Amino acid sequence: MISSIFGKTKPINFIILLGFIFLVYWCVQFYLLENEFSRDTILLKSVVLSILLFSVFVIDFIVKRNKITGPNTFSILFYALLLIVFPETLGDNNVILCAFFLLLATRRLLSIKSLKDIKSKIFDATLWILISSLFYDWAIIYLILVFAAIYIYDPKNIRNWMVVMAATFCYFIILLGVLILIDKTSFLNSHYSFTIAYDRFYWPNWGSSIRLLLYIILNGILALWAFLKLGKAGAGKITVIRIIALSFILGLIVNILVVSDSSYALMITFFPSVIFITNYIETIKKSNILEAVLMISIFLPLVLFISRLALK
């Protein structure tokens, strides 16, 4: 039954998942995190929630446009499930916004494989990554993903490499101009400090550490499986998987560098994760096994989330 619903791309699937994310988001804010809200805070949270919900459509667009998975909505289903496995991410506005702009950058990078308008795609991707660094300074290391895409698709054209420098120059000139207008020029030095405070490495509790470890192990296994299995599908598919795998690794690095008692950046790894999971799910041919796997995948995160709300 679950596979028959999410195994297709129907508007009702988006309604179900968007409604689910909406409820989970406010449950986390009011019950799990026990935040106190003013009118302005509610407005800010509503804007952030809107961006989170729009991210679902961006993920679906990237997946369908680049044919990373089959014609289904498993990817956004698992994205919603990861949000309740790691609900702490919903309490961090910065990670939601950072993840959104990284998604936009990924969309442009993956489209380079068409070998059309390469320079404009590189420029756009670089700008989106730099904008994401406004929320986490270490997100700027995602520029490595841009260089990797250039190296994979069109490394001999020196102008492609120079586009990254041009986009970076444009970004900082525009940012500096805006900061001068609002008299906040100190932002550049204070925000882009790239400090590593080892004493601030923070694990909320043993439960979250175990979840994170299992999450990393699971994605490592699924990524390895994807390379072994999808390598037979052709160079195009495996190249996309390589870029996505690099994105996951960079996300983990950023998460380690910025993690503290007030930030939880794991959401930026959710998109690569759902790609790995969905590609594995699609290989399960027996319907009864597929249903069992999907039921367990939905049941366990829900139980975990509800138990956390009950014990709070």
C-alpha cells in the first residue's frame, strides 16, 4: 500500500508530506524545544518553514530533472522521515536556510552534465554556495564541489575555473556594498572567522551520538552499494553519484566544524542521503519485502519522535 502511494508522483503525495512536515515543525518548536515565541518570532519561523517546504519541491525537481531516481516520491518521503529522526535540525534556522541554498547550487551543478551553458551554471552554483555561507561560514568549503564538477565535465577550458573566481569577486563586492549601506562592515571579519573551537564540539546526549553514527554508517554502506550497483548503468549515472557522495562528505565536515549547543547542521547532508536510500529501495523487486522495508522505515522514526515528545 505504501509503495503504491509513494511509488508514483501524484499531487496527493506532496500534500501528505508537506502537511506532515508542517505539523512536525511546529511540534518541535513548541513541545520538543519548548521555545517561547513573540509575534515577530512566529513570523520569522513561518518564513523559515515556507523555505523548508519549498525545499521539498526543489529536491523533487532535482531528482526528476536529472533522472537520479525513478518516477516516484520516495526521495521526499525519506527527506521528511530524516527530519523526525533528527528533529534538532528544525530548531536551527541557519541550517534550513543554508541547506536550501546548497540545494539550489546542487541543482545547477548536476545540470552541467548536459554540457550546455556551463559557465552560467558554474557562476550560479558558486553564488548559491557563497550565499549559503552567510548562515554557516564553513559552508564555503562546498566550493570544492564546484571545482569537482568542473574537473569531471570540462576541465580543459580554463575559463570555467576563472568563473568561480569571478563569481566570488562579485559576491564579496555586492556583500561589502550592502554592509556599507547598513553600516555593518564588521560582519565580514566577525562572520567569516573560520575558527575551530575544539572545546565546543557538542553532542546533546548519547542518543543523538548513536543516531548520528548509525546514520553515517548506513549512508556509507548505501553509497558503496550505489557505486558497485549503478556503475553498470553507465558513466553518466555513476558520475552524478560521485558528486552526490562528495556533497555528503562535505556536509559531514561542515557539521563537525560548526556543531555546538545552538547549531545542528546535519540537514545539509539529507539530500545526498535520500538519494542513496531511494536508489537502494528501487532495487527491491518483491512487493512484500518492499512494503515491509517501507513500513519499518516509517514506523521506527515515528516511534522515536513520539517517544521523545512524550519523555520531554
